[in-house]
Amino acid sequence: MRESTKTALSAILAADESISKETANRAIAILEGDETPRPLGRVIRTTEAARILGVTTKTLRNWTKGGALVPVYAGGNKLRTGYTEASVRALAGGVA
């Protein structure tokens, strides 16, 4: 990463009070290639997500098509592996 870009990014991250110092440092480390991004929590299968939400897998896929949930993909082959547990639980809180 160019030094000027790192300086600008550091200033932006420092100015935003909603971003913790740890998160800002991690963002810079990822951009520099020193650290790899990790998924946001546990990834659960479609069937488990449907069970948590109390709906069928067909309903869950329709919600995905409508944008209510964003699926997690594995690798470059674009095979959907499931959803983050946090996003499913957040949706469950809004559904119940």
C-alpha cells in the first residue's frame, strides 16, 4: 500500500469515533496484506437458518432473493454455503 493511502486511511479511521482503535489497526493490516479477513462469526447452513427462523428453506431462499439475508459463499465457485449466524439471529429478532 502506498504510504499516502495509508496515511489518509489512518486519518479517516481515527476521525470516526465509532471505529475502535483495534478495528482501525486491523483494517490497515488487512489492506497491507499482513492479515487476512475472517468471516463475521459462525456460518450456518440454510436448513439450520430456516429452523432458527421458523420458516421453510424455500421461504428463506425467497428472503435471500429479496435481500433480507446475504448468503456466505465459499471460494471462487460461488456456491452458497449458508449465512452468518449473527445475521440470522438479527433477522429472527425482527421476525419474532
